[in-house]
Amino acid sequence: MRQPMISLALLGLLAATTGQAQTASPAGRIETAAKLRDAALADNKAWALLSDLTDTVGPRLAASEAEARGRVWAKTALQKLGFVNIREEAFPMTAWERGTASASIVGSNHALAITALGTSGATPKGGLTAPVSCFDNLAAMRAAPVSEVKGRIVFIDHRMTITQDGSSYGVNGGVRRIGPALAAQKGAAAVMIRSLATDYHRNPHTGSTGFPAGVTPIPAVALALPDAELLARRCAAGPVTVQLISTPVSKPGQSANVSAEIPGTVPGEIVVLGGHLDSWDLGHGVFDDGAGVAITMAAAAAIKSHVDRTGQAPRRTIRIVLWGAEEFGVIGGRAYAAAHAAENIVLAGESDAGADRIYNVGSRVAETGLPLFGEIGALLAPLGVQPDSSNKSGGGADVGPLAALGAGVLDLGQDMTRYFDVHHTPDDTLDKVDRKQLDQNVAAWTAAIWLAATDDRPLRTK
Amino acid sequence: MRQPMISLALLGLLAATTGQAQTASPAGRIETAAKLRDAALADNKAWALLSDLTDTVGPRLAASEAEARGRVWAKTALQKLGFVNIREEAFPMTAWERGTASASIVGSNHALAITALGTSGATPKGGLTAPVSCFDNLAAMRAAPVSEVKGRIVFIDHRMTITQDGSSYGVNGGVRRIGPALAAQKGAAAVMIRSLATDYHRNPHTGSTGFPAGVTPIPAVALALPDAELLARRCAAGPVTVQLISTPVSKPGQSANVSAEIPGTVPGEIVVLGGHLDSWDLGHGVFDDGAGVAITMAAAAAIKSHVDRTGQAPRRTIRIVLWGAEEFGVIGGRAYAAAHAAENIVLAGESDAGADRIYNVGSRVAETGLPLFGEIGALLAPLGVQPDSSNKSGGGADVGPLAALGAGVLDLGQDMTRYFDVHHTPDDTLDKVDRKQLDQNVAAWTAAIWLAATDDRPLRTK
């Protein structure tokens, strides 16, 4: 069904004037999705949102004053875009601040490029100097006797590789997530890991680690790859001693999630999309995850604009959620799912994998929802997006807790080939964004969310 | 003329045993150059030298204790390689030390990635805070009235571009070399320049600036490109104030040049090759200029090894010179030329453009020397090297003062396409080196120097 643009616009004007939203025609939803998709490709709203957020607010460390300013920015922007039911829902957390970190190889002129890992502990006042035990990977450190770890600075040169789907981060992430705690349990004085990263710049990659109850956090830092390889070469040449200073502090704090809606015509069914507002403090939080915030806001805004213009509202409520404190262990995502467990969130998806193009689309939905994903796949194919028909997709870290409660999952897979070059580093800045790929993202999200919100087939897995 | 390797080796053994060096046969010099070239391609001596220098000594700031350790490293290595007449020739200079530098956009969460420029002054204790005057380029700052500069922090967003021959650095270098002094003369409080660079990492590029007599050095720093572009965007959006801290200090100091020789059979004609031992303090001094040191040492070592093996010495003395304090205005190169003005240095060339491949070969020699460059061109063509027949080449910064006194110039032009990505930054580390290209360099230098040293045609321009 094709209608001349003018009559659609006229129809919209009439509907908007009378203030009566109509449910978008089921018959026309595919055609409308295609039009919204193509219009989004030519719009540049995500760029404007992303540059404004990251230039004016900058880095947005969880529980910081800057993250709070990010929420003010988000609520203001959401209001300007015409969304309703704008909410901010606070939750408590431990606020961690980096302080300063420096390290040098004793007896050399080599300062090492390091950065502290989130939740890690501080060195004694004045730093600590200790012999280094070098391990090629996490397994070697796990297998090492206590005598090789106790009182030492443990260096784990565990490598990740480039993968388009980012899976290498999951496979190798243990070195950062549990490596420091395992070393602490063997009595290590401190831990240095090769950054979980794929670039060779002197910008170390931060990220959270964790210490289970009863294990006192020890200093834990990541080395830039050139520095990790230098340290590995010095280890191979003979005994190495490192002086390390790291001064993070932890204290009680608070973060919050922000949400807003395009109301559906049939109450009680909600489609969630969003990104996380917090970022690491080193870069400007562009790829991680200003882009996700901007992409999903721009996609929802394109739909809102269509609704306003035509009076054709989706059946299901579209809710944009901008989570807080993702970087410290999906704290916002967990808080959100807990607070909204009683709601009928039928589908949820998060954009949190940079600003590069969508290359596949996956799901985790009830069997009744698979035809919808057939439609989405067909609509996104012209964007170069291929289907992942496993129906086992994750949908993003903050979506995990919702999915665990039964929400269906929409997973728009981004090309992560260069994601771990800039992820969690000072290098996560606006210049890295390819604006054509950013727009392709918005187009994919717009079409997929429109199709899901105008559909009525059950999607929840439980 | 081809001889079986075994008889050459035997001949060398005999000559070495008797201790009588013979002048290499003029007839065989082309064939020998080809053999030395091909052997160097398969050798990896430069890598061993480069990694040893940069891993064990690290950064080698001019006039620092680390630069002095670089000289100890060099003399030890030159001795091990069998060179003779190893010399260290000291010269005085002003030693400049960086201190710390930080900057932030007032009223934002943006810390700017900056580094102080060599010879620049310090901010007042506690830093300085001032409105920023933003200029697109050096010409705009030059044209600005004093009222737009006086008491301000002057930001000059002057751009360079990628050029294979590195010429963009010369064309645009004025922003760093004279920009701060020009702004100081108009009463600027401080200067921030966009790094003279081609990469988009948060690693600012240092380098020297200069202040003429009577102009008090003011604080002058370079911004990483992502930060320069952020600042330019903030300038475009409205008034910007920056807080700047930079704490360099200057004091009297000393550097030195190191040299060593392969004696020629005919006294009084010298061919000079080398690189500079000093580096900036931010990286490890690999591309700039550990590579030049290693490449020319490896090339001379290949020739030394041939001489030892065959007893066939070159007519002309081959002298490797490792200059000090190049980065602060060719101080070592000037001192060297002044101290050796009476010598008959017939040809000189410096390797100081990274570790990537040689792509062209140029000269500045007397007309009688052009046939030699025809031979060199023919020998290097199989390495993918093309002739630059302008006979107006420069030969490297430290060679300039020798050439001004009449020394002929050998210029082996390196591919500098990615040189200004790592030049003068923390990113100048060993991982950037492509070992095949490094070996190609050594092969080109070995063949060219062998041909020049076994030749007898006049090369000096005066």
C-alpha cells in the first residue's frame, strides 16, 4: 500500500489537530517502517544529540556529579523531542573515584601507561614497590603456587583479539573481572593486566573488576598494550621490580535511570529501547555509550515525529530507558528490572556497542514472536543487516535483567571490529564516529521498534 | 663479476689474518654492494639494536641522565660491533625538563590532553585561568590585533596533513616553532596549539618552540587532535575559559655526540652516516630516532663485517655519528659541524624519519658526484626505491650544518605517511615498527654507503 506523502501528512495534521491518536493501521505498518527507515538514513539527529551530550556534559562516571548532569541533559532533550512520562528513578551504589595512578620499572627510565580498574583498592601512601610475577594469561596465574603470587605485583599479559561481534571480550574478560580477586586471594600486593583491548596506543583501557565479600580490594590497574609488551619483554630478560601508585577511593553514592515514553493506544504492553548514560571518566563516553543514548533517542524521536505528523500511534507503548551505572556491573539495569518487574515489558533492546553499523539482527522471544523478526529482517536487509536466527541473543547488558524476568529481546548487532580500540580509554571521543554508520544505526532501530510496537503477537518468553 | 662465496671468505680470512687491509676493487664494488644489500635484507641486526636501546635505556631527553646512558649504550654497542676511533664529544646546552601539564575547560567536565612544548615557560604557581582566543591557523593569529591576544590563552587550530615525504611538517611547522613567540610578543598569557600531527589519539605531540632574545618564554602546549577539535567546537559555541598548569624548568646542561669509524685505505676522505641519540621524553624514542641510530649502525656493521671477512676495505673512511640534542634545534648537529669544519667530509646522510621503508634517493653533490648517484639509484631500484634527481636534497636535520660547509648530501627518503601519527608522542614505541621495512632501510643504507665509500669521484659542493 502506497499513499502519496501529501495525503498522509494531511491526515496526520487532521488527527493531530483533533488530538485523537488512532492505532496505526496493521496493513500499513510495513510500508511505514520502510519509510521511517529511509527517512532516518537522511536525518542526522543522532549526531546532534551525541555531540551535544559529549561536548557539553563530557565524561559521565557513575554516581558522579557529571552523570547527574547527564540526566539533566537527557530529561531536557527528551522533553524537547516531545516524549511524555519523563521519569528519573534513583538507586544507591558505591561511588568509586579513580584518583591518580603511575607506575615505573625500577632502575629504568620507563614510566608505564596505566589506569586503575573500577572498584580496585589503593596502594599504601607513597606507593608500593615489589617484584613482578609475570603470567602469559589468566590460566597460568590461576595455576601458579601461592609462593609466586604472595607479596608480588602480579602481571597478567592475557590477550584478546579482534572479533566483529565483540565475543572476544566475553571470552577473555575474566582476566579483568576476576583476575584481581583471584590474585588477592593468593596474597598478591597488586595486579597489573594487559588492557582488554585491541589497539596499540598508550591509552590504557579501564573497566570494572570485582572482589567478593571477604576479599579486600587490592590495587589493580590495566597497562596500555605497548607497555604490557614492554613489561613482558623485560620479564623475559630477567627479574623486574615495579613501583606502583594508585589512589582510588570508594564511598556511598547514588545513580539513577531516566525514562520517557511514546504512549501506545493499547495500555499495558511496553517496548523498551535505550542505552546507558554513564561512561568511564577517561574519554568522553562517545562509543560507550553516548552513541547508544543518541541512536535510540533519535530512533524514538523519528517515530514520535511520525506519530505527531500522522496521528497514527503504535499499539504498544514505546519507552526509552537511559540506564545509569552500567559500567560498575549493570547496577542501573538491575535496579530498573527490579523496580519494573510487574510491568508487561514485551520486548527490550539496548544499543551499547559503539557507533558503527548494524550488521545483524537477533532475538530471544516466544515462538509466536518469530514472524515479527522475519518482518524486521526483511526491512533491515536493504541496510546490509543479516538475520541471526538462533533466537538466543542477549540484547545488551542492561536488558539482561529484564530478559531474565521474561521480556523478549531485540538485538541489533553492531560491527565491533574497532570497538575495543577505543572502549574505556581516553580515545573514546567524537572524532571516532562515522556519521553514515551512525545514521544506519538509527534507521535500523527506527524500523525495528516501529514494527515491534505496531505488532500484537506475543513476544515474552515467560 | 661473481665469485663463489667460499673463496671470498677465504680471501678475507687470509687478509684479516695478515692484518693488511686492501682497497676494495673498483671493478667489484657494484657487485659487492648488491650482495651486501641482499644480505642486509635477510639480517635483523637493526631490530636487535633498536629493541635493546629503547627497552633498556628508554626515552632519552636531550641533556638528561637518560641521554647520557644512551651514549654509554651506543659506545658499548659500537665497540662490540668492532668499530674503531670511538669518540664522545660534549657540548653545552640549556636543559629543559617538562614538569607536569594539565588543562581543563572551565565550567565543564573536560580535561584536555596537553603536553608542554620544548623551551616553553611555566604558568604561575597554581596555574592560570584566562579566556581563550581561538584562531583557525597561524596566519589568523598573526593578523589579529593585540586586543584579541593580550592577557588571553591563544589557541591556534592550525592543521597539517599527511604527506609521504613529510613536507607538510615543514610547511605547517611555523605554528609550533614561532607561534608561541609571536603570541608572546602580543602579550598572550599562554599558547595552545593543535598538535603538529596526523593521528586522532589522546596523545599530544610535543616538540620544540623558540623565543628570540628579549622575549620571555610563555607557557606553550600542544593539544591532542580530539581535544583541539573539541576546543574549536566549544569556541564556535561561545566564550571559553581554560585553566592551564604547566611547570617546565630550564637550567644549564650538557649533551654530546658519539662517533666511530671504519677506517678507509686513503686517508682524509670521510663519509658520514648516522641518526640522533636523543629523543623526546614522552615515548620510547623508537621512530624518532632510535630507528635511525639502529638502521645506520646496522648498515655500517654489515660493511664492517664484510671488511673483516674479506680484507677489502673502502677507500674512504666510513664514520657513524650519533648526534645528541637534535630535538632542541639541531644543537648536536651544529656543534658537530663546527668542531669538524676542517675535515674533508665528502658525503653525509642522516636517518631520521622513522622506521618505514626507503622510497626515494636524492642527493646534493658536485656534478662530478652525479654518476655515483646513478649507480646508487640502480642498486636501490630492486628495493622499490626511486630516484629524486633534483640534486637539492636535505639529508636530515643534523646533516644540514655539514652540508652548509660543503659536505655532499645523501638523502634516503623514508615513507613518512604514518610518521606524524607517532612522532613526539607517548605512542612512539617498539610495536609500531614493521620489521620488513626496517630491514629494507638497512639494505638501502648499506649499499649506498658502500658505493659512496669505495668511490673516488668528488662529491663536495664547496
